[in-house]
Amino acid sequence: MSFEFVHTSVAKGLRGDSGFAVAVATRGLPAALEPALAELSAYDFDGNRAVGADAIDWAHRILSVAGRSYTVLSRTAPCGSDWSGRPNRIAHHIVVEAHERAAAGPAWMLSAFSGFHESSPAVGEPASGPVLPVGDAAPRPAANWDDAGFDPGWAGIVAQTLLDAPGAVCCVVLPESVSALPLALDVFALLPGEKRWLVTFSTRFQRLPAGGRCQLRFLRAGATGVRSMLAEPGVRVIEVAHGAFAGDGAAARAAREGRVVEATVREAPSTRVNPVLRGAPVLEEVDARTARARRPEQSAEQSADQSAEQSAEQSAERSDFEPRVSSDAAFGSAATQPAFGPVDHVGREHPRIEPRLRADPPAAAAHRALLVAVILFAYSAVALAVATALFIA
């Protein structure tokens, strides 16, 4: 079930406080999530200081709170004056469950949802969250970029940057304030369906709480503080200007023609080692066992020779705690292999170092027994002396 959270300036909020406070919260909303959502509700009214490209902050962010991740869709915008006459803003957040995510992506869901509050609502605690739109979006030419006076190819450049560097912040710097949600719609339409909900964004980025993620940020060129944000380590910067050509690369052409943009950087191969049960034979071992089963039984002399070789190997051990390397040749031996082990690309185990404790030789056992006897005798003599002294006293 989705949760709804509205934060604005009220005379008396849901929790009894006044000023900027919780006005609406769905019953059952995790208490640990409220402070993070309240921090996401900030809005800078200073147009020169705000770095976001849009007057409204349309956002999709992922919050990690108390060991769990939450998908949050948000709309934050000015809403006139509050009850005391001061400038007010309203932040409306929707916490979306995984099964409620529309295939079209978060930008489409924000644009299609008609239940966002644009003015201060009645304070309350609804029993359930809102009904969310469901739909899909096929790839299409980036017409919204063209309508805003930009080369549609820039939408493809942005999409490819998000795919090639999924862990990096991507800042799209626009020449002036624009309505950025339609631009985000075009970008998400170019992404593969399985990647859309992995991309977070904000059209008027301000700040993030601890544990928050926001990858794509639409910024306004010339805003105070925008250069310091762009100078942060690892940030990908795409500066867009009216009439600037986005190039003729594959991503730019895909955006102009309405095709899915593909990543150009392959994902690094997984370094995870999957354990397998020891004794699951490989093909070569099965063939060897079959061949041995078809051979005539070994003679008594051959069996004696093998026993002698095993005895010689055991007598060759030189230390009380001796490492032993087991190789692929002994893959199926239950006596020499642990239950699990790392496997390479052909299904064989890598060599392992296994400790084996040797039995004590007879001479060492005799010395140890003699030492124990001497110690016991000494203790007995001391006890006798103490008893005699006590008796005399």
C-alpha cells in the first residue's frame, strides 16, 4: 500500500505543532520515515540562490531508512501565504510500493497523477494511500526538448550518461528556468523499461537527507552555487544551450528517431564466487569412473603395491601440523575435500590448503606420561608435608 505525506505551514499540524509541519500522513506510515520526508520538503524562495531549473520540484528519490529502501515521488511548490501571512510552500510526497510502480517510469507517474495538493489541505490521517496511475510509455522522439528550443538529441545524451554511469550524479545545466518535467519524460521514454525506476531525479534540486539518492539534477546556469555543485568529484555535467547541436552519435540519433538508448559501457563482470557441493562430479570424473568399472579387478599384487605407496606417503609427513594442497585431481574424494569450495569457470575447484594433525609418535607419548607422573608425585609430597606440619602443630 502506498503512503501519502503532506508537509506545509499550518496553524496546528497532525502532531500538534504549528508552522511548517505534517498536515497529512497516511495511517501506518513508518515513524522513522517522517523526518526524512520533512527534510525533502524544503523549498528556497530566493530565485537567485536556488540552483534548480524549475519553479516546481518534481522528484523521484530513493531513501534508505532503518535498513529499508523507499521509493518516493514528490511535488514541492509555492502555495501563496500561510495562516500568518508569510510565504508558504507545500510538499506532497507519495511513498510507492514496488508493485505500484508504473512501467512508464517515475516521471510519467508524476505527470499522470492528479491528486497532488496545490494548497494547504485539511489536516488529517487517511486510512489508505491514494490510487496511483498505471501505464507504459513506448520510446518516442524527444519532442519536448524540441518544443523548449533544444536539440532533441540532448535527451539521448542524458539517457546514455545515466546508463553508462549509474552510480554518478548527472547534472543537466539549462540556460534559464524552464518546465523540466516534460524534458525528464522524454529522457525516461528512451531508457530500457527495467532501468527506469533505478534512475532518480529532481527538477529543482536543493539538498538530500542522509541515505537519500538523486542521480539526475536539472540546474539553471548562472545560479549562485551551481559551479561548486558541478565541481564535486565524479559529477557528470551536460550543459545545454539553445541551438547547440548534440552531435550525431547513436544516442542522439535514437532520441531524434524515438528509439531506446543503449548503454555503451558494459557492466563489470561479477566477482561473486558461487559455492557448489563437493562430490558433484564433473564430466571427466564420470567418464573415469565408468572406465574403471569396466576394467577387470586389480590383482592382489597391485592392491598390495598401492597400500605400500599410501603407507610411504603417510610416513613422509615431517611436522605435527602440516599443510596439504588438494588439487583438481582429487575433486571427488570425500576424505580429502571440504564440503564447499570456490569454483572456476569450468566448474572445477581451485587448490586449497588444508591442515591435518599428525598422531604423536610412541616416544613422545612415553615422555609425556613420565612428565605427568613426576608432577603428580611432587604434588603428593607437598600435600604430605603440609599435613605433617599441621599434625605437629
